[in-house]
Amino acid sequence: MQPVSPAIVEAKDSRAAKTEAPRKAVETAGIDYVGSESCAGCHREIYTQFMRTRMGRSLKPVSADVMQTMNLPGSFYSQALNRHYEVFGKDGKLYQSEYETGANGQDVFRNTQQIQWIVGAGANGFGGIVTRGGSLFEAPLSYYSRPNAWELSPGYETNDLGFNRLLEADCLVCHTGRTQAQQAAHTAPDEVSFRPTPIGCENCHGPGAAHVRAVTTRGGLQAGSQIVNPERLTAELENDICMSCHESGDSHALKPGKKYDDFRPGTPLDNTVSIFMVPRRRDDPDNGDHVQHYYEMSMSKCFRASAGQLRCATCHDPHVEPQREEAPAYFNGKCMSCHASRQCRAPAQSRKATAPADNCIGCHMPRRDTPVVAHTSLTNHRILARPDEPWPEEAYRQTTKELPDLVHLNRIGGRGDDVPLVTLLQAYREISERRPEYLGSYDKTLTELEQTDPDLAPVQLALGRGALQAGDAAGAIAHIERSLALDPGQPAAYGDLSQALAQSRQIDEAAIAAERAVSLDPLNALLQKELIDRLIADRQFEKAEAAIEHYVEVFPEDSFMRQMLAIAKQ
């Protein structure tokens, strides 16, 4: 393999010098976001190019013009769920329906919701977003480009989720510019907004208000020090920007007191969120292309030969995205900046047979179907010399003495695995839901936190849930009430408290806790069901019937609760 070019490998002292200005920008820029349009005045060409990319088209409001580009109307029937779905336009608005028909062909129920946002640029497809009660929910049908058809959204194949799949903050932060939905949790639907709507300039360059002020008030003097230029960052910090959305690992665990949108370009991603992966085993299948781009790149020979100086932006210019027919030549040029064409060991005949000929990425970075999302293929970023190339030995030696059972993918260089225990607790809990062998690590971490940091709401809630599972209702009540005293805004904690109170036969109090849970999270089906159970147990039958009516109105797809309502009205 030819040595990597100087364009990738630079002296460490040079990188450190270049990093000082962006770090200062991060410290002085504040948290004021101004939107990409504010950048367009001075950077019109870059802005125009970027808005043509998939990132620049990651989210858009539904409009008559947008609907003209869609394959409408569409329909789908799920035999497994016995559900019909439709997507259609009406009066310049987009709608989706879910319904069930009876033996007579008449509707048993029909739930129709307006689709207000389209997420995805259409490379593999796109989905719809519904606004309900000031929160954002995924729509059950998505459009898939490969079959040119509307089918069930990812995750809906075996579960009837209706229009009730909440879009969490970690999803929104990577698919939007700057969502205001989290600050508008209980506002009217038309107050949910994004600024900017799609991924924008500030997602990678940081908040732009200080930069704009410097340009407009001082004629541009020192304006460059008020914004992050990723090219001036170290490779690690620049890759962190991409990694924040292009590396899923097995868990994204927030640092104490942080939210996902607290990350600022130019600062270590690990200051906000730690990304963990279960250590790779030699018999693991090689099909994990779904949002594992950084990890795959880090295992490539190119990355390892560059001493970690290969960057995502070495090959990807975030401002420019070549068209499908242009991509092979575009990326061939990236490859040839380090490698000579004569180095390729493939027979000339086979190289000419590719479409187009001599397509580097077609051979070395093939697109592969992902088992996670139907009709979707993603690029393998391991840059294979040959299709059967094994994983490097480094892939099996990534744990540390401090963290022997997880790989800390975005650990800050030169630091040990000094991850806060409460962050580890979150990671172990998330991973143990899919891999029960991590329950021991979760329990051990929780026991240690009980001794060192008992006055943390997540710790007390975890202790309460453990006591609840063990049948210790009194212990569960004590821990959960302590958690709620530390953080009263936890609807799920009120739900757990309701269960614990019911176990201890405090029926009135259990109903009150359930009502509090629903008031905090009114579109949570499980919490509403729990409230109905508590009201029935407390013999508040009129309130229970009213709660069932409300539930069926909000979640009409629930056939069991429809039957319950019919029985209650007899």
C-alpha cells in the first residue's frame, strides 16, 4: 500500500496550532443560532450547493409543490397486522390513514392524520411526521425509492404503532436543523417549528450569531474567530462532528446534565454524549453498515495507515454532493489523491467491466442491503481491498482496563475511560434490553452509584424499578418518590410509582399518580391504560369509562380497548 499523502497526515504541532482559533470560537460564540439563511448573504455559492445535498434536504414542510413530486395516492395492506393504510393529498395537504374493515367491508375504525413534515431526501426514501399535542410522531407509511412504493415505516412491520411513535430528541437532532419542539412540549401544534428546517450550516459550524455580529458591526474584522471552521480542527474534533450523527454504536449515553443538542462543533463530542459498542467477536456477522460509518472507517487500512488522520471530509465535502452518475469519477479522484491507478491488482478486464469502468468505490466500498431498514442499501466504509477481507486484529482489541466490556468509540484521545457512572448506567440499561448478559454490569454500576451519588434522579428511579421488580413495594415507593422530588417532570416515574402504590394496596394514591403521569405525557398509550386500570381498581367507574372513551378516541387502532369500551357501555 502506498504511503498516505501529506494531504491527510500532518504534523501534530501544526494541528494543535490550527485548533486554537476554533476552540476560541466555541467559547465566545454563545448559544445563539441564526439559521442558514443568515449565512447565504456572504456565502451564497456554498449555501446554494449545500441546499442541493441530502443533508440540505433532510427535512421540509409539506406543500403543494412538494406533493407534486410524490407518488400519490398510495396504499398498503399488512396481513400480519390486518391493517389498511393509505396516503393521499387533499386541498393542498397531505394525509395518511390507518384503518380496519369488518366482514361487511365497513370500517371498524379509521384514523386519519395530516402529515406536516417530510423527513429524508429520497435517496433510499422518506417518511412523514405528524404533529400531535405539540410533539412529533412518525407516520406509519414511508416511501421507498427502490420499489417506488409506499410501505410500512421501519419498526412497524410487526407492531401496530399507529401514529403514536414519538420522535425522540436523539432522532430529531440528526435529521433537522434546530428543532423547537422540545421547548414546546405542551403548545399548540402550529407552534412546533425548526430553524433552520433541514440540517444547516450551524450543525457543523456551530452557532452563528457572534460571527454575524462580527461581520456586520466590525466590517468582518476577526469574524473568522467567531465561527468554527472544521478544516482547522484536529482530525479527531472534525470527525466528532460527523460522528455525532453517523455513528450509532450500541448506545448513545448522555453525560450528566446534558441534552443531545448541547453538542457544539469544535468541542469533543464525548463532553456531551458517549458512544459505546459491544466488543466485536470473531464470529459476528459482517452486515452492520447501518449508521456505523465512523467505526467502519476507523477499521480501514487507510485510516490506520494515516495514524488516525483520515477524516470523513477527506472524501466527503459536506457542501457538495455529486449526482449518482458523477459519484464514481468524483470519488475515484479522492482515491487517486493517495493511490496510483497502477497499484490496483484487479485484472484490467474486470476493472473495465464495472459500471462505470474503473469504479473504485464500486469494488472497495460496495453498497449492501441493510437488515435494519427494508429496501435500503448503505455504503460499507471499511474500504476493503477484497470482498472477503477479514476484520483487522485491532477490531478485537478495543476495550480498556477501565472499561473491559464495552468499546468507547468517541473516547477523547490521550484520556482514559473515565466515564461517569451515571452515563455508564444509561448505556448498560439500554444495551441489556437487547443483550441480557449486560444486566450484571448494570446492577454492579447501580450498586456503586447508590453509594457514591444517591442524590441523582436517574439513580433513585433505577433503584425504585429494581425494588418494584423484586416485589418490594415499600422500597420502590421510597426510591421513586425521592427521584420525583429531585426531578418532578418524569411521567414514566409517576407510572412506576402508580404500580408500586397499587402493589401496596394504596389504591387512591395509585390513581392520583397515574393521573399525574398522563397529565405529563398525554399521548402515551401505556400510561393511559395504567390510569384506566387504577380508576377501575378504585371503583371510579364513571371516570374509568370516560378515560376509556378518551383512549379509544386517541388510539382507535387498539381493538382490545374498543371491546372494553363496548362492554363498559352495556
